Amino acid sequence: MEKFEAVVVGAGIAGLAAAYELARNGVQVLVLERGKSPGQKNVTGGILYGQSDSPYNLDYLFPDFAKTAPVERRITKSFMHNIAGDQVKTVDTTPLHEYKTKWAYSLLRGAFDRWFGDQVHKAAEKNGGGVLCNVRVKGPLMENGRIVGVLCEELDEIRADLIIAADGATSDLTRAAGLRGWGRPDTWFQGVKVVVKMPTADIEKQFGVKGDEGTAHLFAGDVFGGTRGGGFLYTNKDTLSIGTVFHLDSVAAKKTEPHRHLDRLIKHPIVANMLGGKYEELEYSAKLIPDGKKMALRSPYRDNLLAIGDAAGQMKAAGPIIKGMNLGVTSGILAAQAYLKAKKDNRLNEAGSNYASALQASYVGRELFNSGGGFMKGIFSFGPTKAIAEWGAVNTGMGMNRAIAGMNDYALASIAPDDDFTYLTLPVRIAQKMGQKVSAQAATPKTRTTDERIAALTYDTDIGREHIQLTDSSVNASGRAVMTCPVSASDSSRGCYRIETVVDPSGKEVTKVVLDTQPCVECGTCALMAATTWHTPRGGKGVGYQYG
Amino acid sequence: MVDCIVTVKGVPDFREGKVHFKEDNTLNRGETPTVLNPSDRIALMAALEIKVKHGGKVTVVSMGPLGYKTVLQEALEVYGDDAYLFSDRQMGGADTLATAYTLGMGMKKIGLPDIVISGFKTADGETGQTGPQTAWLLDYPIITHVISIEVDTGNRKVLARRLAGEDIEEIESPLPCYIITDPNFEASYRSATHRLRFLKLQEETRARAATIDSVFKAWNATELGLDPKKIGLKGSPTIVNKVEAIPTAPRERTAKVISGKDDQALAEVAKQIAQAIRG
């Protein structure tokens, strides 16, 4: 049987950070990635942050990454647009953006992860390892009840002293190892995004940036029909990333297809004006984002299998600012160092507990497992307190200013409850009381239909080996998938999920849910919204993002 | 260690947009680029698989004009440690037998390998004879239509699976032997170590292909010590009597183009279809 010292499952930003730290410390590390290349399966909003309260950021691995890595723009300004109809109150949230921020760059995962993968491959080759794509890891290799390696679809089983599960939000490995399940709709966010082409000169003109500078724009208010969540627009070098992120349970409850919120945001005068009358969509993408408060694993290991990044549910939302990638980088480095320490101490089986302690002591643990936050949140959510806060915020000028100031208060933003008050009431009132009418100065962008978006994506379909199977096609059990799946729509003829009424042999009309996995973007939404058996497609198959 | 020689050929690029025909429907060789025969790519993949799993050397050989160096370059992009081109005016007009003689003599000069691999037919000649004739001249046992290969280096034998119509046959042969790959041949790498080695070898061979000169040799008839009576047109017993162009199928009905993007145009299409159905 083949043996590598370490196997990292998933060539995303977390897995690659772990692998690089291992490789440069002389560990023989094999990275297994199910995409055709690193980044092909990955999507971000997205901004990569460097935390000023941790040394374990990307620059710990690559001190001059800003020059050598394909990052997009250094995000220097952040704005929050509170929307009520066509009334908008824009608040400068740069202080919140800069809180404990060492640096921040917008990036696209296609180019970035490919670069990162190349660096890891070169470093790992020196010790007889490397990055292998087109390989799907199904689960752990067990021996006498212990995890001793991995089971792959395309390769024979591989033994390893260290196994790192970095296979993302939909992680097959952590589920197979019993570290976590699918959770519930209210433990996830769902994000959808478009990458839009915009020449560098236009970006500089429209957003008032020059050189490597970039801006972040966040959106909240009634533009999303009461769905709990918000929107974003980040400037890249010659593209824009525009997207929306909502609590998945809210998407399901509001019964609005997620892409419609995104389209509404793009067509709102505030965004349409930023686009300046030009709109060329390059790529549509979607992903599930774990709600770190509920999903982050406090003890993210079993035997010598250590889970990092999205696979371990690590995500931090401070109000409108969502941090995920930096948590992945940090936990990746910590997991690698935990193993190195265990090896040095000659106590290999302590890698997991070393990692859990290091994680707990880091900002990741402080931010995600902080019980104080829960307590404060309880007070904040408590009816009378909330009513007072709301009254204060809404009815007095001072309250208004305080509410705006609150948007830049990291502690407050971190404990803001996930309810209508935060997502809707407050931004709407702010916009109504203090905002200005924004009128369209540019043509309304013509967004793509779901069919057009699917047609523009690249797939390597695996006909006859569908990775998702409906186990109950009744509307009751699986009907919610039609509305919530980001590549299904009521007006789509080629989406994943449809409700069809057919006449059965006895002449009776039967209404049922029909699934076609070909347009699937592997986000995992339907694993929570329909009765399915869900796993990722085999190596090299399925969707392949270019931008991500 | 298992040494392989792979035979490759330059063929006209028959892909849409690349291929050009003269007015009399014969191929316009001047306008049509010469590329690596698609089946030979598969033969090279088979040699690469053997190299990944057992080490050794992969030598690529071809016969043709000096311009075929670009074809060998293309071959090296798939895999090759070195490349030989047997090139001489006297070799022109060779049939499969004269080609087999030239290739066989070239291989003897290079040093006979454990396995010779050829692709299944060339895209232009389509005879499928050169490989078997070369095997006969070398006195190597031959396995055709091979879809997978396993080499047992200890016992010096090959276990090949071949596609015989709808059946799959397992054939064992001693080394050395001659393999003709089937278009359905598929290399199988179930080990991470093998896949990593594959990536490494691929990277190396691409670098070699880019600067081919250090691994490329061209030999003429004299250098190969060929019998002038056995090469080129003179050495070719095949007589091509006549080449017939496949006639274009006659048009069976007249087509009517309806253009436009509006409902009216669509209605017209519907009307025409309805009429056609009614007869």
C-alpha cells in the first residue's frame, strides 16, 4: 500500500497553506484535488484579509505575495449602502474594514489557487510529494477503528501519518469521518456571484481608485425583499465581483430564487450607476458558506485527521464583513505546525489535540468560540432591549448617528443578531431618515437569464454516474430545492430542479420533483433542501470555474 | 527498465478549417499543415505509461522529409527521451513494406528495444500494414488492438488486453514484442507515486520538445546502411492503380432559406413545415 507522510485533501486556500507549511518544513506531502486544476471548484466573494492580531497570514508563507501572487486589488476603502427603495444612505465603513486588518486584497480563486498550487507543487516535489488533480477522496481509510489514510475514487488507498481535510463547505471527508453532518438550513449562508468585465480605466474612473487600490461596497435594505442577508461589490483588476449572501433558511422561507436578489441589486440605480451603463457578465457562481457561529468545529480532528477552513465550518461574520479565507490560511498553518510539533515531540498522535489548542488560542478560536459574544447577543436579541435600541436608532437623530457609528463597531457588528432588525429594519430606517434619492444615470444592466448563465459555464459531465440522487421526489420532501438551488429557476428550461406534472400509467396526474445534475455547480444547497444522497462528482468531472 | 521505440508519422491535418482540397477533390498538401498522426499520440501515451511504471527509455522514430522534425516535436510533447528521423530523397514514394524495412533498419541501428509501439493506422493511408510488417522484419511477436498493457519485468513478459470485435482478449507475450495500440487504449494510474512521476516526466518532455535539437537526429539512407533496392518507390511492390474521389451525394430536394427573427418569419417556417408534412 502506498504511504505518504501527509495527505492534504483539497487544493483550496486552506489546504494549500497547510501543505506549503508542511512541505517547506521537510514533510513529504501529497495534495489531492478533485478539480482539473486547483481553484477550478472554488468560489469566493471575495476579499482575503491579513489579521493584525495573528502572524499566520498568507505573508507568513509568502512575504512578497502582493508582488508575486495573482491578487486583484488592495482594498483600501469600504462603504455600506443602506437601501430603502431608491433612497440610499452610504456609510463609510472603512474603520470596520480596517479593524485588526493588516492588509486586504480582492482576489479570484481560479487564478489565485492555480498560482498557489504551483508553489506548493514545487515545494512538495523536493520531498517526493506534490499536487495531484482529478482525484476525489471519498472518505477515511480505517484500521482497527482508527483513521490511517484516505480512500480515493481514482487511486488505490493511501496511508498517511497526517490527513488534513480541506475539502471545503461540502466536505465529503469530514462527513465520512463523522466530524460533522450537513447541519441545518439555518447553519449556512448561500452566496451567489457574478464576475463582470470592466476595463481598468473604467474601474479607476467609476470607483475613484488608482494603481493597485480597490474598494469594497456592501448593500443592505429592502432591495432583497426581506431576505436576511446582503450584497457586495468588490473591484478586481479588470473585473468586478458582485454578489449576494443570505441565510439559507431565509432564502427557503422567502421563496425567492437567490439569483433574483442578485439581479435586483445589479439593476438598482446605486449599482447601475457604478457600472456606468456597461454590463458584460463573465461568470456566475454559487457556494454555501458555513455560519461559523454554528458550524465551526471546536474539536476539529479525529485521530490524525485534522479539518481546516470551510471543511471545519470556519467563517466569521462581523456585520457585513465576512471573513473566511484568512481563517482557512491560519488554521492550515496551525494544523501543519501542530503536526510538526507532535513529530518533534515523538508523539504523533497528539497532532489533533495540538491543533485544537492552537486554534483555540488563536484569533480563530477567540472569534468563533467566544462565549461572551453569545451572552451579549442574548441581551441584544432580548425583546425589550431590542425595542429600546430600535426606538433609539430610529426615532432620535442621536440614535441615528449612533446606529451609523455602530456599523463601524467591530464588537457590536460581531454580535448583531441574525434577524430582520439587523438586516432590514435598521438599514431601511437609516436610508429613509438620512438617505438621498438615487436616480439612474446609466442604462439598467441587462443581466443574464439562468439558462444563459448555465450555458456560459464549463462542465465535464459524467452521464450515467450522477453525483446526486433524489431519494424522495415528492414536492413535500424536495420541492424547496427548485426555489433555492442557484442553478434552477421557474423560467429555466435547463436548470437542476423542476417540478413536473406527469400522467402515470393509470391516468392519474402526479406532480413530482425532477432532478438533472448536469448544470449542477456543486454548492450543496439541495443536500439541505431536498431528500438526496449527495456527494461531490468524481475527479475532473462536473463544473469548472474559470474565475471563481 | 523497459526500453520502448514508438513509430510516428506526419499526416495532413484533416480537421475542419485546416484541411484544403484542390478543385479535383484531391488533397492540397501545400496548403494543409502536417501534424502528428492522431493514433500515434495514443501509442506515445502507452510508452509513457510503461516509462512511468518501469523506467527505461522512450525513443520516437519516423520516416519522412526533414520538415517532419515538427511532427517529432509534437510527439515529444506527449513523450519521448529522444527522436530519430529517417530522411532521404531515395525514401520517397515508399509503400508500407519499404517503410517497414527503413524503420526496422533504423531501429537496429539505434539498438533494438524491449517493446516497439505503433498507433492504429495512419489518418491518411489507413492501411494498418506498416506496424505488422515492421514486426515481421524484426521477428517480434505482435499484439494488435491493445487497450491496456502490463509489463512483468521479472519474467520478461507482457500481459496485454486487446479488443477483438466486442470481446476483450488477454494475451501474454514474451519480451521483446511489438504492440499496436487500439484507439480505445487507456493508460491507468492507480498510484499517487505514478501520477506524480507522470507529471514530472510530462514537464521534462515538454521542455525537451521546445528545444528539440539536443535529442534529435536525422539519418539518411547511407548512414542507415540501407539497400537502395528495398527503399522508396523502387523498393515498393505495391501498385496504386487508381484513386477514386468519393462523389458528392446528389441533392434530393431544393432547400428554401427563410431568414428573419420575428414572429412572421417563424410563422412562415411553421407554414412550410406544415406543408411539407401534408405533402
